[in-house]
Amino acid sequence: MMKISELQAKDVVNIADGKKLGQIQDLELDLKQGMVKAIVVPTEQKLFSWLSSGQEVVIPWNQIVKIGSDVILVRLGNRYQEMEQYTQK
């Protein structure tokens, strides 16, 4: 069993490109089925090196490959890469 606070302390890494996405900020829950639907990770895009862009990545639970002792490995494909390119422009 694991606590939410323990999940939030782990780094989230995309195994498709090896990039660190950040740490879990929030969870999306399905209360009717009693399950976690997705994790929410704020992007680390910074404007002027101090102002966050306010974007977030919602990662469906089925995209989580492994939850380790200090890292959560996820597999994000084209949709994430397209969003990342858009936010960098």
C-alpha cells in the first residue's frame, strides 16, 4: 500500500524520451469505480526564469509503466511531444 504523499515525492520520468516531467501535483479519481484514473504533473516550463507557464500534463493511469522507490516511469508518445513543442514556441 502507498500514501498519496509518497507518490507526490517521486519524480515522474517519460521513458519514451528520458525526460523528467516533474512530480505529481494532483490525481484524477473515479469515485464510482474507486480507482485512480490519471496523475497530473505540472510542466516545468518557465518564462523569464521565474514565472511558470501554468501548463500541466495529465497522464492516464494505464500509461504508468513502473512505480519505483524514488521514480515513476511513464510512457507518453506523440500527444505529449506535440504539446511540448507547442509550449516551447
